[in-house]
Amino acid sequence: MTDLTAPLILAIDTAQEDCAAALMRGTELLAQTVEPVGSRHSERILPMIRDLLAGAHVEKSDLDLVAFGAGPGSFTGLRVACGVA
């Protein structure tokens, strides 16, 4: 059962060859998307987030937290996730 008082979290990871975004309510995974993108993280992460939120019927303004994977991984990939967050 979903705890609606728990924070709504967007989590993103661009540190590896896969690009990932997930939507969580507290510790419960609500939706996720993962794509093998090679080095195209900066091209794919924003459209992935847009589609993830739209599919879950969530607006950016509904989010309580944005989290990003801080590695290990490529420095450029980490910068992409940090910048998007």
C-alpha cells in the first residue's frame, strides 16, 4: 500500500552506459525507465524524465525530491545527472 505522506522522489542515473530514471514514493518504486545510451546521456535523460512523469501522471511541481547517482562512473555522466537534478 502506498504511503501518500512519503516524499515523491525522482531518481536519475547517468554515470554508466545505461541512462535511468525512476519515480518513487518513499521506498516504493512507482515507475522506472532504463535505456542503453552509450555516451548520449545528455540527449536522452530529459525526454526520459518527461515520458516517465507523463506516464505516471505526475507534474514536475508534484516532486518533493530529486536524487541522482553520484558514481562510480564517468565524470561527464555524473555532471549530466547533477546538472539535471
